[in-house]
Amino acid sequence: MEIMKTTWMLLLAPSLLALAPATARPPVDAGSLAKAADDPAASHAWALAELERALGDKEWKSLSTGGPRAAFFRELAKPDGLLDELMFSGPLPDDPAKMIRVAESLWKADARSMADRRELTTAAAVALTFGDGKWPEDQAAARYEYYRDSRKAGQLHPMFDTLETWEKRYVVSVSSNGGWAGDDGWGERSMEWLRDHVKLPAADYTKACWQAPYRLNNVFGDSIHGKNYYAPFKEMIHAERVREVGGVCGSLSHYGATAARSNGIPAITMGEPGHCAYAVRLGPGEWTPAYSLSWKRGLHTSLWGRTWTQLVLQDKVLAEKYASHRSDVHLWQARSLRDEDPDLAASAYRMAVEAQPLNQQAWLEIARWMKERRQPSPADWKAFHDQALAALADYPEAAWEVLAVFQPSVMPQVPADERIPFLLAFHDAIAARKGPVMWDFGKALDEQVKMLGGDHATELEFFEQVVAMQVRSETWLAPVVAWGRERFAKDPAGATECFNVLARGLAAGGGSSQAESLGKVLAPVILAAADTGNVDAFQALSKLAGTTPAKVPTGEPFPGELLSAGGLLKISTTSRWDDPSQHAAVLEASGGRFHTDKEVKPHAVVRLAKLGELSGIVLASTASGYNSTREVPLKVSVSEDGQQWTEVFRTEKPGGPWRIPLEGKAPRVGYVKVERDDDRSEVFHMNAIQVYGRRLQ
């Protein structure tokens, strides 16, 4: 495809009214492409050319050839206006033609208001949202009018007027799991009700979900999973009936997120394993999870992708406006040149990631283009691999997503003895980086080891070398060890083999010696796994440490399952008397131990293996004499999400075991906190925290 004619015309003249013939094209080289990204008029021209490319010939002709759309097309040609807000605000929706139709309709109906940039950015955000295929075009005007009128009436949070178009995309996209919800759901009626009835400081919208009660069955006994739960209340506005009737995690999270958005604050809902949560953006780069039970999150609304890493990363990239805009322009240049001049397109792509090295979407696009169109040599791939990894190493999941585009197809060209080093480059780059979030590191390891061809000995060698490399990283060693145990230790023989490989890897990485206890080596990694909420890694590492059961006497268990078994224990501090390899056993029937350092109000938080309705909790300690006084006054609280706590027990009497019956008092619990509740600076220790009840998921 040839470079868009409109681009040349705009580059030659400041107005569409002075169109030059297509043959009068200025010379194009890397230097002129670089200059265009720094020139506002040229950047605007490239934005219009990219719109032409995205729309295709038929839609472009309908827009640009005069007639009833001429006035709107002239509006798009103006710099620093609607076109720039649409094109420089993150990726276009999947139906750019619908986006333009929505923008045109809003402009024709309300051009006067859109002369105010505050309304212009709202209109652009609505057009970008409703340009997605899941959103009904005929409902866009109502969404725009809601925010326009609410803003003019002073009914929105002051934050709204500070937002750029891309930030408003997270406001105007009030939805049900990423699609329009309608008046019977989270539509404008619910938005108006929430705007008028849920007025909070921005930070408090992370707690707004708790205004609605968690109820699996309504007052008539109908389950939320059936069609009759809300049927008797159909005359009520949906937001109101959720607050009055209740719901489960999905309803509560949508209530909280929609309350924030309805008041002009960016928010999203997101799926977690067996759960729905949400997040609120309290300020630039401050996405705060709410009602969240896991780091395994799939976002229902996102500009770049569905991972939490991408949410955090795109927030940083788009906030750096100058770099982001230049990167966009170079991407558009590359797309226009890919067929006509691939080498120049490669230069434009290079300039795109030089302008904004954290633009993961640019790296992904380049990787796919190289793979599909360029067929680079292994050396070229290696150079690209190293550049992408260096740029994105602080965001390991984002870096891996780029590498995963091409590594499987490149690996057969890599000599057998160089394959493990090629894969290890990723681990070497991220070992010293903590990363912004936990992610499914085990999946990346699965994909890497698959590239080694299925040879068991080679896979074990890879595992050993990854351990040796990641031993310097408390963040990534935990999931590496958890992955190795899951893959290689499924039977006694495999467990022995896995242990030996792990021990060699730790020793090679400087984290162990043959005489050193594996439990001691793994201790900081177990604590790190607990700190990040990684239950799988916490349990796998604890099992590898090979703890000896403490056999703490606790008496008869309460009815139901031991919900704490297989969960996670996080203590407020550790100490030289503590043994993290024993922490998991504290939650089991046998018992273990933990020991904090001296502090005021020391505590231990148990994340249950299963969300449950509790029948009772047993606490036990082997301490006696003065040591037993360090445990009281003892306070126990329960929570569904680890944020909102309800006290269920308190005692001044030392010695234990303490048996806490909770039948009917703790209907939905995911976390238990045990703490000493006084002002002494003293250690805190315990041997068993056993939580019983009926699982709910």
C-alpha cells in the first residue's frame, strides 16, 4: 500500500483547501520522519493519515469527499482538536468507523459545548469507548450527555476535570464486564442514582462495595445464580436494588466501580479465580485494587490488554505525553511504509521505541511484523530480543509477552547448545528487578521449557540454571521453585531428583552449600511468597523445606473442613527466632511455629485456602510461663477480602489452646488475623491457627 496521499498533502500545505497533486511528494527519509514527530502540524497530518489507513477506502471516501460530512471533516483537520484527542489517547477501538460516526454525531449535536476542552475530551472518550463492537452506537449520546450535564452542574468529583481523554476512557466505560449494560443494569439510571447517593472521597470508593450486603439468596430464598434473584424488585433502579437486596462479588464489585465512575473517577472491574473484584484509580499511576482476593487478575476494561502489568505500564506510558505522542507518530509512519519501503518502515519502528522505550504495544507490533514480513536472521532476532528486554526488564510480564511472539519460531534455528543460554537471558535481565506486580511466571516457564524439545534431562538442566540465576531475587525465586516442584516432583523419585537439582542450583547461585539447610536458604523466599500473596509458591516452598510436624495439642476440631490447610501465613515481622519453613504447618492439623520480632501490635494474617463459612477457630501455643504472656491480650478478627475486619474474639488469659466457636457468626471469610492488642513492644509467637468450616468456593 502506498503512503497515504492525505499525509503528503497536509505536509505540503497547512490547509486541506490547498491540496497539492500527489506527484508533488517531498522526499522521505529517516531524517524527515524524525522531524515530523517533533512538528505539531506534521504530527497532526500523520494522525489524519493513520485515520485514513484505519478506516479503509470506503469509509474514508464517505468522510472526506465533501457533502453532508464536509463540515465535520474540516473540524477533524484542525490541529489540537478532536482528531488529536481521538488519535493520541491510546489504541483505537476495534471499529474505527463507528468511532468516527459517534464523534461526528456528538459534534453535530453539541459543537458549542465541545469548544470547551473539558467537554471535547469527554466526547472523544465516549467515541473511543462506543467505537468498540460490544457497545451500541445509539447509546453514545446519552453517555456523553450524562457526563457533560453532571460536570456543568458540579455533580462530579473534581478529579474529573483534571483527566485527559485516555484517562476518561476508564470513566465513561461504565459497563458490565466490558460491554454496555443497559438501563436494567449499570446504565444511565444506575449512574444517576450512584452519583446522587454515593458521594465519597476518592480513596473511599475502594470500600463502596460494602454498602451492598453479600447475600447468596434473597429474602425469598432465590439464588443469585438463578433468574429470579432480582425479579421481585424489577421496578427498582439496579444500583439501588443491589444496595438493598444484595448480591455476591460480581454485583458488589460492579456497584463499587460504577459508583466511582458515575462520580467521574476512573475505575475498572476485573475477574479473579472464582471471584470478581474491582480497582479505582486514585491518581496518576495509583490503581488500587478493591475487594481483591488474588493477584491473578483479568481486567474487564483496558486500553492495552487484560493484565494488571499492562494496566500499570500503559498508565505510565500515556502519562508521559510528549514521548507517547512521538512514539505514536513513528508507529503510524511505519505502518504507512511497510509495503512500499520496509527498510524505512524498520527505521520508523526503531524511532517509535526509542521515543518511548516502555511502549510495549510498539514492541509487540514490531515483533509481529518482523515475524510475518521480514523473516530476520537469528542474529537480527537476538539484537531485537536484547533491545526489547533491556527496555522492558522492569516490567517482566510485559517483556515476556514480547519475547513470546517470536521465540518459539526462532528456537529451531538456534544451535542446541545455545538454547538454554538464549532462554536464560530473560531471567538474567529480570533477576535484579522486583517488577510492579506478581504474574503467572509459571506459565512463562512452561512456554520456555516447551521450546527445549521435551528432553527431560535438558528440562532439569534448564530448571537448575534458572534457580542459580534467580537465587539473587526473592521475588522470582519463589515462583521458579514452585513451578519446578509442580513439574518435576509429582512422584517420590521425581521429588528426590527435583530436590537434588534445586540444591545444586541454589549452591551454584551462591545461595546454598551442601552443608547448609535448605529450609534456611528458602526462608527469605517463603517470606517473599507470603508477602506477595502467592499461595502456590508459599506452599510449594514450604513442602520443599521438609518441615517436621510439631504435633501441637489442640483438642477436638470444629465441624467441617480445615479451611486453613493449604493456605498462606503472613506475619508482621520475622526474627532470628523465626523459622519460615514452619509457617505453613501452623495452618495444618499438626501445627508449626512462627515468631515475630519485638514490635507494638504484632500479628499474623492467615489467607484461607478456601473461602468459607466458619464453624470455629483453634489457636494453640507451646509457650509457658512468662513467654505465654507475650500472646495476650489476644484479638482475633475475620475478613472476606483482607481489608475490612470484624473482631470475633478477645481474651486476656494466657496459655491456650483457645477454642473460638463461630457457628452463624462468620458467614463468608477469606482471611483471619491473630494479633496481640496492646502497646507493649514485644515479640509474638504461636504454633497453631486452625480454621474450620464449610467451603464456599
